[in-house]
Amino acid sequence: MVAFRRIRAAPVAAAPSSRCIRLSPLQSCSSSRSSLSCGNILGRWAFFAGIGILGYLCMRFWPHMVKTAQGRAFIYTVLVEGRLVRVLRLGEVYQSATNLGLHWAEPVFAYHRAFDAVFEADRELAARTGHGVQRVLALGGGGFAWPKHALLARPDLIMGVVEIDPKVIECAEGWFYVER
């Protein structure tokens, strides 16, 4: 068993201009003065809270680079129309984006919202044939923005998504609210 002992510093009689300290061996730990004052504890707490906040901000806003089969992909957060949006950029092209916060399932890009036209035509199709769109296959997952939106809007939908790059799938799981 390891015993911890506090060592107290005691001044040594020396010339007035020199500053020597003598360590006295094995002083008692039952001193009435505590080495951890309230200000010391608050200072340490503030330091570690500051480090935590800085880490959070870096994770949220600092670009992350991921090596994919197609090249380097960058994941970062931007401000679009007053909302925080996380984007996946591969090359010079945005592959996917997702809103952060309460609107995480709403599509950011207009072309994702245009895919919903399939479901608008679904009502007419169901009236004619007795059933509507039941299954959808999406080629290219990216951040899975539209599949995520479509499955939440239509829980009865069966969807398959083909994404050839496993690193892109890892990015979607880690940064774009996608679970397997």
C-alpha cells in the first residue's frame, strides 16, 4: 500500500538576499489550514470547464477531414439562414447537409425537398392502383439526408440505400444523425 505524505516547507536562516527553503520530513496532514481553498477549487473548475467548452466548439465548428475512396471529405458546420447546418463536402461539391438542433430531419437542399414529389404523386397512384409507393431505392447515401427525412415522414416506407464508400457511411453515422 502506498502512503501519501505532505511535506511542508520551512524557511532556513540565511542571508537576507537569498531565498532558501528547507523541507521538513513527514509533517502531519492534520494541519488546520487546507491547501485547497475555495478560490483554488473554483479556479480549477473554471479552467477545466473552459477546456471542455473549447473542445466542444472545436468539435462543432472546426473542419474534420476524412480520407474516403473518392478523396478527402470535409465535415464542418456553417450558418445558413440563421440555422446551424453541418455539411459533408467531397472535392468542391457538397454531398450532404443536415440541420443541427430541433430541425435535424428537415432537408437542407432544395433538390432533397424535390424528391418528396414522389410522395405527392403517391396519392394519385394509390387511388388508381390501390397501393402507393411502398419501396424506394436511393443510390448514393452521402450524409443520408433525404433517406432520413423520408423514413421519418413515412414510417411505413421500406428504403434501401446504396453507398459504395464505407468511410462516407461512417461519417453519416458519426456526424449526420444516422443509425444502422
